[in-house]
Amino acid sequence: MKEIQTCYSEIVIEKANCGLDHLHILVSIPPKMSVSLFVNVLKTNTANGLKQKFEFLKKLYWGTQSIWSIGYFVSTVGINESVIKRYIEFQGQEDTGQAKLEL
């Protein structure tokens, strides 16, 4: 467990942006941390934080610990990291047709 706690300090969120029903993040995690563990930590901590801040969520999501859907999509980033960062930064505008990005 101590090794996992050490991993938390090594997580770096490079870029983040959200829409009404989804979230895009570019994150760097240490090699010793699995992607599924990171997603679990992210979803658990944000769900708990939101429920503390917004009490009505506890009633809305009664009987479950999470407010997130079960699934997630992950892709690794190589030489196209700058393209991914631009996409995340402007994804809300891209989704509504306000920005025309060349990926």
C-alpha cells in the first residue's frame, strides 16, 4: 500500500477539459501504477469530493459510491502529445463546431 501512496505524488495532470457529460484529460502516471488503478483513484476521489460539496448528490446516487459511469477510454501518447494537448484544450469548442482543429 505504501508503494501505491507514493505513486499518487507522481501523477501529473498535463491538460484537462470537460463537456456536459464527459471529461478529457492528459495525464502522466508512473510506470509502476496501472491505468485502471489511476482511473479508480480519480473516480473515487472526485466522486467523494463532489458528494461532500453538493449534498444532493448523496441522495441522487443513493446506494452507490460513485457518480461516474463504469467505463473509460485510454490511449497512450507518443510523438503527438502536442496535438493531444491542443485537442483537449479546445475540445468543447470543437464539439460545438466553434473551432476547426487540424489533427
